[in-house]
Amino acid sequence: VMAGTHWRVVGKTYLQEVLASGLSRILQTSLILFLALTFLINVLTYLLARFIARPIRRLARHMQAFQDLPTGHYETSGYDEANELYQSYRQLLNQVDQLMDRVKLEEAALRKSERNVLEAQIQPHFLYNTLESILWMIESQNTRDASHMVTALGRLLRITLSKGKEYIPLEREFEHVTNYLEIQQIRYNQQFTYQLELPEQVRSYPTIKLILQPIVENAIIHGLANLYEPGLLTIEASQSEKGILIQIKDNGQGMSVERLEELRRELKQPSDVAGIGLRNVHERLQIYFGPEYGLKIDSQEDQGTCVSLLIPHLDWEDLPA
């Protein structure tokens, strides 16, 4: 009713329009809320999955790297299931490290025992022959040569002992075999002569003891002792890309192709056929320095034999244990 009049203002609204307008606003609001909630849930799901998966992925990468880094360790914190997995893995790493250290120590002890056994085999072998020759000379009243042999034997034994050292300079090994050759020249009544060549640049390189004498003994007994004319034995050292090459050559009887192949096979698969001396040196070189080092034998019947011996050129501070 308008003031001062008898008029009435009447408005007309359709219920359908009111309901449609309200429903539209509700739908718009619901859609916005649904989209916002969906986005929020996706973000939270991603972050949760990343939080859960990240430590597992890190552990997987570390376990893969363990193949190349066996002594690695992995640090983590927390008290969830992933942390328990980390701690178990950490214990496994520690146990593996301890086992590897133990295996290395046992392998080193085994190699040292093998080396000592092989070296102990070779020493009585030539000592017996030398003392037998000295005794024979004394009984024959050849005291001068017997005295010379005893002197050479004393020098030889001092080098052999070397105060318990496993390694000696190469020039000392050449000195050792020189004393041995002096003894054998007397024993075989000057049946052969010898020549040694040791370049200055390789004289101080370290080597293990008793690697030349067994080969020289083998060359004398099987190559030179039964010649009708005086034989010649040469020992030459040279430097190569792979190491220090020492060649022991004789112009003796040599051996047949069949015998040479048999001897080469026996060096790879040791037995008594290869003899104590050659097999002993070959095995010791490979135990000390690795399978790429050792002996190589070449020979021609009635022409002579060459035994090539390869050792690494190492510095004294880099010697294997």
C-alpha cells in the first residue's frame, strides 16, 4: 500500500525461475569445490607417493651401486618400514665387508704359504747336488776346486737367505746365478762357458728370489752336460712393454717338437713331467705377480733351448703382499 493512497504494489515471480537460478549457483559452487578438492587430492597423493617412494628408490640406486662400490654405506633416519629395510641392508653391507676382508686375509695367507712351500722345495734341490760335488772333490783330493766351490756356495746362500726378504734387486739375483754357474763350471770341468747381460736401467728392479738358478740348472743338465764340445749359456735381461724379459739360452741338445709341446702343456697343468725347477719357477711367478707372468719355452732339436721369463717392472713401494 502506498502512503496516502489506496494503491497496492504487487510483484509477480515464477517459482520455476527462482529454483532454476538457485540450482545454477549451487551447481557452479559444487563444481568449483569438486575441481578444487580433486586437485588437492591429486597433489596430496603425489606428494605422499613421492614421500614413500623416494627412500625406496634411493635404496634401490644404492644397492645397484653396491656392485661397483662394495664398501659403501647408506645413512637414513626415521622409524618407518623403509628405515627398517635400510637398517637391515646396512647390516648386510657390514657383514659382506667383514667377509670380504676375511677372505682377502685368508687368500694372502694362502699365497704366502704356497710361496714358502715352493721356495722350500727348490733350496734343498740344488744344495744336495752342490754338496755332493764338493764331497766328491774332497775325496779326490781336489781341495783347490772344493775350496772355490765352498766360497761360491757361501755367497750363494747369503743371497738365498737375504735376511728373510721375499724380494731382492734383480742384480742380486744375477749375482746369485753367477755364483751357481761358477760352482757348476767346476763340477762339470769347464764343459761350458756363460755370458750375462744386465742393463743398468733394470738392475735395481725388485724380483723374487731363486728364479734363474733352477732354469740354469735345467739347461746345464739337459742341454749342455753331454755335448762333445764346450757349450754356451747366455742370460740376457731387457725391458719390454709388458715388463722385464729375461732369456736363458743354451746351444745344447734342444728337444723335439713333441717333447716341447708336452713340456708346455705340463707348465699349464702341473705334474712331475715338467720337473721341479721349471714348474716351481713358473708357479711362483704366477702366485706372486699374476697369470700373465711366468715362463715360455722355445727349443729346436740339436740347436738349443730358450726359456723366456717375464716379471713386472714394479717400484719397491708397489710390491704385492
